[in-house]
Amino acid sequence: MRFMSDAGPVDEVKINGYHFGDRLLEDVYFRVKVVNDKITVTGVDPDSADYFAKLNQKKWLKKCTRICQRL
């Protein structure tokens, strides 16, 4: 299993948290990979790390995982 882009298959994508966290996660980009055919959220971009550290990380990583599994 791999993600598809216009340029072909890719192993990692970034998901804007706005899609599931509205304005709270706007421009917080979650890194998502396929590991052993399973979608895995590996964290957020370094630019968002300080802000994300102030939030309920466990909740939002879990929510991102659920959203990505539906794609």
C-alpha cells in the first residue's frame, strides 16, 4: 500500500490538521506514512512542534490516524 500523487506513488504525505481540527490545527501538518501496509501518523512538522506540544497530542494523533484510515 502506498499513497498516490500526480507524480506517482509516495511513501509519506503531510495532512493539514485543519481538515479534522478546524482552526485549532490550521497549518499544523501531520506526517503520515505507510508502515507494513498500515497507515501510521509519525508526528507533526518541526515548524508546528512547539504549538502542538501545548495541545492534547494523543487525542489529535489518534484523530488524524482515524481520518487517514478512511481515505
